[in-house]
Amino acid sequence: MAADHGELLAEMATVGRLSATDRLKHAQKRRAQQLKSWAQMEKDSARGSRAKADKKKPRTTKIKFPDAIKLLDAAARNDLEEVRELLNSGVSPDLVNEDGLTALHQCCIDDFVEIVQCLLDAGACVNACDSELWTPLHAAATCGHTGLVQLLIQSGADLLAVNADGNMPYDLCEDEATLELLEMVMAEQGITQDRIDQCPRG
């Protein structure tokens, strides 16, 4: 069951102490709860309508989720076919949830390479920032998804993007292979320590 307003307020202090990655996972969990709650409401509504069917014409209206929820949910489920259908029907790949999270961010956390490629092919902004100024590259680097880091860089990801905590993607990377790739590409792009030091860090 989705948390009510009071519960959400009560846990805000706890959420504030979580790492950015845990906050992203927490937001994903909340989104799943919201979708479950909506599905239950729709089911209850349909059950109520059937009970009154002999007196009234049954309701045929279905709840329509906003495009952002549909896209983010399909991406979180790694449903490539549904993501493609939504994008082909004109849904923007850059829609965000209440935390500013795009489907691209979500798939970079979950290592869904095919959907990341699909979103990028559809014109998704590779440097989109969520409410904490995390880019998809921050997410992929933090999670140590080397292949995705490479794909994002090839698509123009900003290696010097700084999040709200003043961290660049390589600052958050603890995976050796991913860190090595980031450092190699930074060297290839002529990004020196001096240049890094000149970047505003929040």
C-alpha cells in the first residue's frame, strides 16, 4: 500500500541521510507502490461497478497514467518492446518523475543496456540532471556499469558534470575497470587535474 502524506513526511529525515544511489532506489520503490495502489483502486472500482451492473450501465472508463509514469515503469521493468512502442507513439524520452529522474537514469542504475541504447537512439538527453544534479553517467559510474559508461561517453556524456554534492562521475566510481575507463577517456580528451580543479564544485 502506498504511504500516506504523514508517513512520507515522517520518513523525509531518514531519506535525507541516504546516499544518492539509495535515494534513487527509494524513489523507484515509491513509484512501484504508487502504481500498485492505482491498480488496486482500479480493481476495486471495477468490482463496485459489477455489483451495480443490474441497476446501472457499468463503468468503462479506465485510469490513464501520465506518459512519464508509463515510460519510467516500462523502463524499470526492462520492457524494451513497451518502451519502443511509447517512444514510437511520440512520448518524449526525457520525461521525468517527481525526483527529476528520467528513464535513462533508471536504466543506467539497473544496467539495462538495450533500453539505454533505445532511449539514446530516440534522442534522450545524455546529460539530463535529476533533482540532485545526477546525470545518467553519475548513475552508471556509481554502479560500476562499465559498458554503459562507455556507451554514454560515446553519446556525448559530460565527464565533468558535477552533482549537488560537488561530485563528478569519476569521484563516485569505486569499480576498478569503470574508473580505469573514465580516467583513460579523460586523458584522451585532454582533461587534466588543473582543469578538474577549475570546475565549480557546488
